[in-house]
Amino acid sequence: MKILIVNGPNLNMMGIREPAIYGTDTYADLENLVAITCAKYGIEFEMLQSNHEGVLVDKIQNAYGICDGLIVNAAAYTHTSIAILDALKAVGLPTIEVHLSNLSERENFRQISFTGIVAEKTIMGKGITGYAEAILYLREYWLTQSLSAN
């Protein structure tokens, strides 16, 4: 199993940007958690963070035929990017949406989630541990799909 984890703008500033909202874990902490979780279950992964929408769209499109699932934290693009939504629809891979904070407790404009439209599941408000939960969910989803195909 191989998954792609895509992170949007400002997530490179984790631990610095508004720690009361996003926590004190750094992006390096997130990379470490993902690597440990994936290694434990024998999951291959690729992880990208970009502040540029087109880079994220290209990466999602490139996952077609290569990855078995996606984890997406589009950050601010969650609420604005039809392009990312369309890329997710185009590749048709099972997608888990993750957010460090609980969007339902945030500003009104953060209540809209375009990426959530195609997500199998949305995990929010759990900090970086939400990524581990998303990895395990995708693993279970993939195992279930593999068994039902046989």
C-alpha cells in the first residue's frame, strides 16, 4: 500500500504559527509521526507541503495509478480551492481530510470545505495525531477493499 500526504499553505510554520490554535508540534514532528506510523504497518508514503496551489494539484494528479489513497490537509485552500477539489475528483482515490484544529469551532469562512466533499472521512481537532488516525483508516479501508475484491 502506498499513500500520498499533501499539506497546504503555512503548514511549514507549524509550532510557530498560532500555537494556541494549531499546537506546538512542528512539521518535523509530523514527518516523524507519519514515518513511524507507516513503518509500523508497512505502508509506503510520500509527503509534500507547499504554499502553492498548482504544486498541490500537480502532486495529487501524479498520484493517479501510483497511490492507493490520499491524506489531504489543504489548509486555507480547503475553503477556497475548486482546483484541488477537481484534482481529487479526477484521481478518484480514497481521500481522508485532516485538519489540526477543529474547523467547526473556527471562523465562519472556515466552515466551508471543498476537499471534504470528496473525503471518505474528515478528521479534525486532533493535532498531528489526526494524521496517524487517517493512515490507519486508509489502511483498514484498503484491506477491506482488497478482501472484497477477492
